[in-house]
Amino acid sequence: MRIRTIDWSKGAIKIIDQTRLPREFKYIYIKSLKELWQAIKVMQVRGAPALGAAAGLGVYLGIKDLKTDSAARLKKELDRVISYIGSSRPTAKNLFWGLERMRKVFLLHKDKPVAKIKDYLLKEARQIMEEDRVACRNIGRYGAKLINRKDTILTICNAGILATIDYGTALGVIYRAYEEGKDPKVFSCETRPMLQGARLTTWELNKLGVDVTMICDSMAATLMQQGRISKVITGADRIAANGDTANKIGTFNLAVLSKYHGIPFYIAAPESTFDLKIKSGKSIHIEERGRKEMTELFFRHPIAPAGVKVFNPAFDVTPHDLISAIITDKGVIRPPYIKNIRKIILK
């Protein structure tokens, strides 16, 4: 399946509208910063690595039509654009990593003509996408070594093609194992409340011919108890210096269940997801989303009483001592994480 989740095309940011899947596959073109902010917020584009690309392209989109010859004026607008994009979703490290890369490119070339600086910014945004493409394939290559023939793998949310540029992190491991003839089977948690596992992960895996079965999130324990899960692999939105990992709500549940049942629990994420400035998951800001995601089925049909109280965190944090290994584009990191994350990520 040759698709790109996000790209620059015809003077706009081209994305797959993921809110329409699986009933409709459609590209949309984002031509304004406000449209991009909204697309990120409502998850038309989502997934940590894809948000890194959205950040890079968004910065260029925000400044490309600025009419000025002043680098100082460009910097002021660039700072505004970066701040605005960063306010869309707070948890994914890749979003802020992409924004800071664009800021650094400006600072590196600030003495050049404005038109040239804009060229450098677009080049950097494209470089972010290319690096993600390569990183995901490296994650797949390293991670597939952990997969045995006929393994049955449980995953949650969507950490595949639709969460990256065109391959995936957690699903990238599965795709590589599938390409190597290991014939993995997948159980995909539906991932309440926005159903990324049901709508997106099963759609991807079906398209590529990988054996996938969807389950309700609450069914994972039963599958493990019955001995039907070999491994659990999930993506990540931010990883602290000690290995604590923020990912889609429900990931922590799976890690606890895996520990109890003696099942390897793996995180798959690129270098750009690591936040070595924070010591532990306690410092990760968890996004809390709107009540309608829980009280209405895709904002159309009420499934709870009007006015009911709602708690809707988008992510939870899995402590590092529940994680068997972290599969990265630089290699597989195992405990002790404080030492080995720096050893591998900073090499």
C-alpha cells in the first residue's frame, strides 16, 4: 500500500483525512495555519511522527507568504507560528521537536536573504519527512528480530502508516516481520474513545494482508489469560529520560497485564520521541480532550446521559519497569534505561 500520510503538494499541506476512515479514503489540502491547527486538534492528522512532519510543514506554511525583506520581521512571525502550532496538542514530543528544528534552521541562516531562509525552511520540513521514512524502516528492521514465526501480537491505537510518513513504528515492526515471512497475527484493541485501533489499524493491516482481529479494549486480559498473546507492541508519544512512556490511554493497562502474565511488552518509537530534558513520566503533560468524544459516538449519536461528568485523558504513562525494551531507529534499548537510553540515543 503506497500512501503518504502527509506531504507538501500544490502549495499546501496534503494529508489523509483520518476522521473519514475507514468509510472513505480522501486527501485534503490545508492552505492556512488555522486549518492546520484544527486538523491536528480534531485528529485529521495524528500520530507522533506525523505530527513532527506537520510541525515542519506548518511553520513553512505560516511564513511562506509573508511579504518582508527583514529577517527580524520573519523571526517575529516564525515565533508566533511556532507558538500557535504548539498549542494544538501538548503531549506528543515530535510536534515540538519538529517546531524546534525549524527554529534552529532559521537561526542558522538568519543573516541570509529572507527568500533564501524560506527555501531552507521548506527544505528542512522535507528533510524531517525523509528522516521519518528512514527511521521507521530502521525500527522495523530492529524490531522484527524480536518477532518469532507465528507470533500473535497485541497492539493499541494506531502506530502504523497513518501515524508516520508511510510505514509505522509499532506496526512497522509487524510489517517487517510479515515481509520476512514470519506470518505474525495481530489483535488490535479498538482504542476508545476515538477508535483508532478499530478504524485505522485494522484498515491498514487488512489492506496489506496481515491477519488482524479487532477486540474491545477490555478483552485484552482474557486473551492473555488464555495464552493467546505472544507479545505486546505499542507506539509512544513521549519518552522520558528514565524510559517512562506516554502513549494512548489504555497502554498502561496493557503493560500491567503483560507483566502479570509474563508477556514481553515493547515500545516502538524514533529518536525524536525521546525527551531527555525530563527525568520521568511525572513531568509529561497529559492532554485532556473534550467530553463529546466519550458521550457521543463520533459526535452523532448520544451514548451517555446528557450532562454526565466526563474524564477524558488522551494518554497515560507506562512506568519504565513495565517495559521489556524500547525499539528505536538506533537499536533496541533494554534496562537499565537511564544509562542505555543516553548510550544509544545520544551516540
